Amino acid sequence: MLSNNDSCDVIVIGGGPAGLMAAGTAGSLGAKVILLEKNSRCGLKLLITGAGKCNITNSAQKDLFLDKFLANRKFLYPSFNEFFVGELVDFFEQKNVILKTEPNGKMFPVTDKSLTILEAFLYYCSENNVQVITSHPALLIENIKKPAFSNPIPADEMLIERNEMLSDIEKDLYEEQAFTWKITTSDCEFFSKSLIIATGGLSYTNTGATGDGYKFARDLSHNIIPTRPALVPFVTAESWSHKLSGISVKNALITLYEKVPNNTPSKITVNQGDLLFTHFGVSGPPILLISRNIPDNVQLTKSDRSFFLLVDLTPEKSLQEIHKILLKSFDNSPLRQLKTVLNKDLGIPLALSSAIIEKLNIDTEITGQKVTKTVRSLIVNNIKSLEFKIIETQGYIEAMVTAGGISTKEINPATMESKLNPSLYFCGEIIDIDADTGGYNLQAAISTGYLAGKSASKLC
């Protein structure tokens, strides 16, 4: 039962993995903790990660792990030294959750269910007496111990004037228990000695992400590095490919080019992996990684810059090798349909083979004996350089993470405490740290959450 004024040692705002880890850790060290979550339940974003299976971390060695972060990787050294993959594996084992490692290093719960991970975090909070309060968005954060005076005032006069500004309830809390933070929700006020903001970024807006934490940080004088969607699928112009939703191509080689009027297109980046076709364009791990090189949609639509992809569907085979494979197949089985040859001999999904043939205005039922040298060259060139024009990204609604956020220059990496506001801590996606897909971002959220919770509890 909530009272109109609840007080504690540590308040955590945000019930994602960073916030849950921070709250549970602070509680395990003896702090009285309240966690405020705006949604009706915690961990909504966590539940949809890894297609619902939750790629919680990665088995890569620490140096290689850190190399996956686009910027500010050094900021993570202290938190990773405190709590890294080994500690996370032990943490889950203590909760009877076993992790498995895939060949690519991605680590998942053996259940392949995100709910398994979320329940472990919730249990961690419960066993450490964290009061988890859902459906309570924070509306206002106030530092009730930091007088806002424009002119210097003697200490004694400042205290008198400050006390006159406080309500009777606040005055008791301030004088007797030295509370610093006041959090106002729609129907309650909460007071604490320390505050952890773990509200996440703007990614996956359908989980309720609105960027509240950025506003709170700004109001507390923090600088926000401009945010943008990261690890996000592309919307492409080619309508023919939109019919292939759900079709994937293994180990495609994808190159991003930028085109500026009157200039030769320039190569931006290359990535290789499984390509996934969607009803709006393309996705899959290599697309998500490449998306970090695209400016936000506003810039893209207002500039003369344009971007396109060239996809090599068979990177392990050269143009000449494919020509030889096709000619041999046509000689041996002249009545075999071209789309079947592409599927069986080159490993291109049948639906994609048909779509490529159709987009080139070739009869989809054409057999090998009718394939001319010109047609064969067209087919081979498209197999090796299938082009897609990028219209835009899917934005925050489908972005896995948010790039940008609170400047790391204003946070002590050894404690996660604000350098501008003592007893204020940040952790997780709200900070300007983002990495490749593969479990790296979740580990960073959990590690910084652990360190924030440990540091905040020391004020008790």
C-alpha cells in the first residue's frame, strides 16, 4: 500500500534490465529501495529482444567485446571490471537460469525465452526487498537539497530561506533524514537519499519509450548527445522485394554506398551475414550494423544525399564461377527451369530466384535451353550486385537501441554518479553508449546498472 509520501534510501526510475539490476544490487547491500516503472509491468523491451529469446550477452573476450561499441568504449572499463560476462553467468546460475552459447558467441537462456531472464531479475529484486511500483511514471524530479539561488547567500541565511520554502513534510525529511531527491508521480511523492535514472532510450516506442530520462537529465543540467535510431531495418524503394517478406539469404555480402549528385557513388561500409526480406524492405544482422552509418530520417529526406545497397547473394563464388555453374547445368539439364537452377545449384531461395527473374522482365518459367548469353549475364550480375535504394530507416519504432544520450563526460565511470549532481546516478541505454547487435548492449546495461546500484547503496 502506497502512502502519499514514501521515503527510502534509493529510488530507481525505470524497470528495464539496467534498472532491475541496479535496484536488486542496492537492495542486496542493505539499502531500502523503491523502483518506479511507468508501464503496467517491468521489462517490456527486454521481452522482445532477440526475437523473444533474449540474447543477453556475448562470450567475446573483454577487449573484443569493447571493440563492438561505436564510441566511449573506455567509459565501460570500470563497470565491466566490476561485473562482466562471468559474473552475469554466475548471477543467473544462482537463480537457476542456465545460459547457452551459440557458435557466433551470442548467449541465450537455454529456455530460449526472454521471460526466463526477466523473472530472474524480478526475483533478484524481490529477494532483496525492493518495492517495485508499476504504472507510476515519474513526472517531476527535484533536488530538494540543492537551493536554486542566483546570488551567493551566507550559509545560515540560505538554510533559513531554504527551510521556509519546504513543506512541513519535506522539512521533516530534509532535517531528520537528509533526503536529497523528491520524485513526483500522478498521485504520490517519493523521497530518497540517492536516485538512479535507468529509463532507457527511445528505441521500440511501442513499449512505452518516450525519452523521459533525457528530459530529467536536461532539467538537471546534463548535456544530451543528439539521439538517433541505431540497429534498425531499412525501408527500400523496390516494391518487388516487399513480396518476399520472411525470406532470408544466408551469408550475403552487403555494401552500403552513398550517392551525391554529379559524383561517383562512394562506398561507405561492408558487412556480411544473413539478409532478411520484410514487407517494407530489408533487415537482418548485417543490415542492422550497416544502419549505424545512415543519418537520421530528417537529414536523409532533406538532403541531396542518397544511399543504396548492393547485395552479393553468393560471395563465396566469383562471376566466372557462377557462369560456369549455370552453363554446366543448362548443358546437363536443358529442360530444367532457371529458377530451379538458381535455387538448387546456387542456394538462392526459390521465391527470390523467381522474383529476380521477374523483375528483369524474363519469363519465370524459362528453361535452361532458352537462356541466352545476355539473359545469363543479367542474372549473374543481379546475383552478385542486387541493388536496393534506401528510402529511410524504420526509426525508433523498430530500432534495437538508441545512439546518443547523456554525455559520458558528465558521469563518473567508476561509480555511474553524475559529476554535476551528487547522489544522482545513470545506467543503461540512456547514456551515450551503443554497440553492435549480439548481446553487447544488454551486457552494458546490466554492468552499468550493477555499478550504479552498488555505488548508490553506499550513501545509506
